[in-house]
Amino acid sequence: MQQFTTIPFKIKGLHGGFSEAEGIGKFSSAGIVLEFESKILGMLKTGVKEVRIPLAEILDIKFKKGFFKFAAKIEIRLKSLAKLNELPVKDGKVSLNIPRDDFERASDAVKTLQKHLDEHTQSLPPAQISVSDLFEEETKELESK
């Protein structure tokens, strides 16, 4: 059975400040599941949406402490624009504002997920070398002659 850490969050200032989202994030060794509902002008609800972000889609994740545990947030950047279109995004990243009561749990969840992300990256095969890189050295040698 998959173990996960649940953290409530808010995303403020979406669509020019006219909407915000509230939800919960579930962090596990497989990735992140975000369940959220957007509110336009604080009144019109869009319905609950669930987005799964597998470990392979996460470019990086950071925990920002804020000031005396106020304004703490988790910032997630993804590798795929298609996945970003499914999420409430601001400045090309997902910024989850964390309640003060969940500061420690959010910090631990990000550290654990970062560890799993590092392990996943190390388990991948080496990056493929592009054709231009293969011939770059030979081209330099020919130019020097």
C-alpha cells in the first residue's frame, strides 16, 4: 500500500487576482496528487479537480519557509507544458501556500519527495549524446589543421 502525506494548500492570485484555489496535496514516493477547487471572485466554484503528477514529470520542488512559519509555500516546476495546463499555475510553476499549522509536515514531505526524486534521477540510464556533440570534436580538429 502506498504511503502518502496530505497537506492542505491555497493558491492565490490566479487569473489576474480574480480567482484562487483551495485543496489538498498528497505527496508520496510515486509523485504528487493535487485535489483542488477554484473559486472565481470568491463565489463561483468550478468543481473539484484532481491532477496526478508522477515523479518523472517533476523538474524540481522547493520548500520556501516564509517569515516565522507564515507565508510558507511549496513551489513545483514541471517538465511538461501539457501537465501545467491542467494546474493552477502562476509564473510557470505551481505555488502551494501552506497553512502555518502544516509547516513541519510540508517541509518533511518536500524533503522526502526530493529524496525520491534524486533516487529516480540516478536510476535513469545516462543521457543520450546528440549527433552534433559527437562530431563537434572532429570538426574542431579539422579547423585547427
